[in-house]
Amino acid sequence: MTALSPTLSSTGRTRLGRRSDRARRDRSDLYDVLDAGLVCHLGVIVDGSPRVLPTGYGRLGDTLYVHGSSGARSLREGPAQDVCVTVTHLDGIVIARSLYHHSLNYRSAVIYGRPRLVTDPDEKLAGLRAITEHLAPGQWDVARKPTRKELASSSVLAIPLEEASVKIRQGPPGDDEEDYALDVWAGVVPVHQVFGAPCPDPALRPGIPVPPHIARLAAS
Amino acid sequence: MTALSPTLSSTGRTRLGRRSDRARRDRSDLYDVLDAGLVCHLGVIVDGSPRVLPTGYGRLGDTLYVHGSSGARSLREGPAQDVCVTVTHLDGIVIARSLYHHSLNYRSAVIYGRPRLVTDPDEKLAGLRAITEHLAPGQWDVARKPTRKELASSSVLAIPLEEASVKIRQGPPGDDEEDYALDVWAGVVPVHQVFGAPCPDPALRPGIPVPPHIARLAAS
């Protein structure tokens, strides 16, 4: 495997025409945004029109994994065309003195690439593990492993993290000079994604406590 | 304006091949998902490949509005092709006894349509107002209104809410019958999006308190 550059290279698709001041070019920024997310939005073209679907994902090094039913059209079409995967964190609503400068604080990563249908059984299992562990670290070792039939009914796509752009906006509004004198409140209303207390399955057998890795997740 | 059906009609694009048991067909479900969201993911085709970008939005009746710089490629290409707009709420991580049945609780809306570039000045202002008020209700009447030049530098797209699908998954995992006997914890870790306390702009003039509509937003 060739090592990818620590800097995200600029292509026609990833060069930011708008607000390029918000661009980050470090590969580590890309991984930070991906690792902090829970779901991505996968964009594919189906019958000539774009389709955007939310789905879980996982990352192993320079590869992003998504999965779905072997019958899902969006995954079946995947390997035949480039896809776009976007991960967005909304961090705040930016309240400005002028309506024009209202904005959002966010971190987002947009990845373009030709997905590869994972056929190697070991990589498929590793990809599924990455997807599960991304949502609930520690869960792979605890739950019942997939059967051969379950594995066959899942498709896993590997998307190279070669072509990507990262955009980050943080901080207060940027109003026009003359507007700072206005008698209008300005600032940021922060937005956070938080976990609640684990809610046991009503059908849970009595006497099974919340395991430490789930308690840790809920407290994070 | 013709009234749209209270039931979402099924088209080739919105018919759910997978997990159709999660589909909702009431128009009111669509509006509930849209009205509860903050950002959408807009999918367009640029140079033959899909592009998925996060952006704010607003809804007025049966029309969804998005905006951006007049120069933004994703908006410029919009009116020439169908777009896809997806709004997703992640509500929980579903921890099952088997890895295969791990899932997410979510509400999502996927809208397909040919956007219309809004040229009527009144509708443009109404669309921008809907987008602002969606993020911060009450803010439109407080902040400085857009100038003619600012209006000219913004494009507003109107997307009809005619062709859409809504999918909702809630509740505990659905494990295989024989797995309920396993000694494995199962349940849901809820996920919520919450607002934090308003953070004033460091450049805010002294003596301007947080206005009630912003305090209400933060407390919601």
C-alpha cells in the first residue's frame, strides 16, 4: 500500500470555490472529522439523478467502509461510479448583527472516490468491525458474530480517502465594520450531539447490567 | 397553487426497496422531519459525479428553500437538473445481541425535485426569511435587513415537496429469536442534539443582553 500524502491534494472536485478560507488541508483534520462523526451522507447517482442516504461508516487507516444490504441499489451501483461521502458536525448557529452574515459553525468532510466492493472475507469482516466499533467501541467482542449467511447478505464498500476536502468554521460572526455599532445582540448558540442514558431492551433477560463500554459511550 | 396530496405518492425514486416497513407516507411526517432539522444535505451532480454538501434550509408550505452564494457551482447547476435533499435525525444507537442486528434509530426525509431559481424579489426575501427563521426563530425582525447588493449576491432555490420519502426507525433491537437467550446486553443508547448557552461575540457592544428569542432557542 502506498502511503498517502499528509496533505490533502487539491483536485477539480475538492478545490473550494467558495469560502476557501475555511479549508483545511491536513489529512489529520480529515481523520478528526471522520472519527468524531456517527453517520455519513452517501451520494450516488441512480437513473441519472442524485440520491443522498444517511448511513453508518468506519475508518481503517486510509480507507472508509460503509455497508448495507447486498440488494440495496445505492450500494449495488456504487462500484460502477464515483460516490461522494459527506460527514458534517453542526457546532453552532452564528447570530450576526446583519441577516447577511448569519452562518453556521461546522466541521465537514467531503470525500470523492470510486468504491471497491470488498470480496476478501477477512477485509469484509474487518470493515464490518470498523463500522460497528465506530458507533459502539468494544461492542464487536461482546455480541454474537455474523454467520456465513448474514455475511453473504451484507455488502461492504471500501472508499479510498485520497480525494477529500475539509471545511471548518468556528467562532463569532464576521459582521461588516459599520454594523458593530448596531444595538443588536450577536454571538453563537452552540449545538452539541450528546448521548443519553442507555435504555435497556424491554425483552432483556433479567440480571444483565449495562456493560462498561456502553456506559462509557453514554457518558462521553 | 394545486394542493398536494396529504399522502406522499410513491415514485420509482421514493419507493423503498429496503426496509419498506420503516416508511411513512403521511405528508405531515415529512414536515415533522424537516421542521425538526437544522441542516440538510444537498446532492447535485457536478461534472458527472455526485456532490453532497451540508446547508441550511427553510420550509414555507409545500416548498423547501435553500440558499448560497450566486457563484456557488452547486447552486448554479441546480436548476438544470434534479437534486436530492436529505434531512436526517440520529436518535439512537441500537445495540443488539448479534452484530448483524445492530442498527440506528433515526428519522430521515429524502426529497427529489427540480429546483427553481427564485427571481421574484418578494419570494426571494420570503425564502431567505424562512431559512433564517428556521435556524433562529425571531431573528429576522431583529437583525439588519439585507441590502440590494447583498440580495444580489445570494441565490435562493425553491424545491417542491412533491416527491419525497420518509423513513423512521425507533425502539429496541429486533434480534433473532434464538439470540434473546444470550447473556448479552441489548438496548438503545439515545442520541440528542442540544443547544448550549449563548456565547456572546467578544466584539459585542457592552450592555446588550441575550434577547428572549435567543435565550428560548438555547433552552429548547
